[in-house]
Amino acid sequence: GYAALAITDECSVAGVVRAHAALKRLRENGDPPLPALIIGSEFTLAASPTAPGCRLVLLAKNREGYAQICGLITLGRGRSAKGHYQLSVDDLDAPLAGQGHAAGVPDCLALLIPRRDEPHAALLAQARWLAGRCGERASIAVELLRWADDESFVERLLDASAASGLSLAAAGDVLMHVRSRKPLQDTLTAIRLKRRVADCGYALMRNAEQHLRSRLALAQLCRPEWLQRSVDLARVCDCSLEQLKYEYPDEIVPAGE
């Protein structure tokens, strides 16, 4: 019953292709109404002399937004060794190579992903910066995973929302489709960290809440206005891989060849 699903790999759009193909197969089979697919990516942005570092999810509103996200991914990956990337908040305003539009990501929605272990002053600074940078295109994500500090975390988010004017939007921080996949998710984490599962400690998920929970479960955790904000953001996004076509690079080629 979800209205939409956002696929937001970190500094990548690789997973979107598989998701698009899967939804296309289901539609061809005449399955019941399916969620819209939102294309996005998550970025950890380093601080600059004028702005605080933060973690952002960018969602493409349209074809241009998709190009802007891909340009940012190319910029960050090109600065680092394979498997890594390097971006700062200033890169959101940098002209992206090969893009025929204004600098930055004006055709994207931005979700600030708060870190629970950061001081509250850092969250306030991030929220105020993002509000000034993206205005109504920005929101603060509320990711409630039934942790012991959820209540105090929500109070901090409400304070940041009031101080910055940014709306709060419910988000899932989803890493798996069903709860029973947690052992596999833990194994993948261990492989990524090159450690045994038993040695991964706090790098593993605290519980199995990062799955596609029912709307009823989400309604018991999140305020109606947070859920509505998520739906409203989803409705703004209208970008599909169907809009893309192969564009061969221009070359100097003799006529007829």
C-alpha cells in the first residue's frame, strides 16, 4: 500500500535499474497498483569554511534532477579511489561538468538525515543551512527505529524544525524488505568491513526495524503530518528511467560513416 519507494544508494544510482526492471515486470503481469519509484542518492558532505557538514538524501524531481545527481556522483567518485567518494557542502553549488543548466541541484528535493550522536547545536546549524540553501525543497527526515532514545531524538528534531522552518518527513532508513533478512544484512556488513560478524559490534543494526514496515506500524510511530509530508514529496517527483535514451558522444566523423 505504499505510494512510492525511493531507492537511495550512497553516492550511486546503481540499484535503481534493478528496481525499475522489477516494477516493469510486475506491471506487465497485471499486478495490483504498485508504488511509484523515486530515484535518489545519499551523500555524506564534508564541512566547508562557511557551512556545516551533513548527510543528505537528494531525490530527483525530474529528468534534470536525475542528471544533477549523476553529475554530483561523478564529481565525488572522480576525486577518490574506486569504492570511495569525496564531496563537501560547497559542491552543491559547483557547476557540474557537461550540465546545461545552473550550478548545483535545483531540480532535486533534499532530506537532511540527522545523526543521533552529533551535538544538538550541529543539527540546528545543518537545518538552518539547508533551509537557506534549498528552501521549500528541503525537509528533515524522521527515522524512528524503536531505539531507546527515540523520544529525546524526536524532541531534538522538533526543535530543529521550529528553528529552521523545515518540515519533518517520515523516512524508514530501509536496508531490507522483511525483518527476517537481518542475518543476511549483518553478514553483508561484516563483508564490507572485512571482519567476522562477531567482531562488528555497533556497526551492526541494533534491531530488525530497518525493513519495509506496514503503514499501520508506521502510523503508530510517526505523526500524521510527517507521513503526509513524505507522500507530498513523493508526488513532486516525476522521474523515470523510461525518460532516458542512449546519447552517443559527438565525434568528428566523415559524412556517411
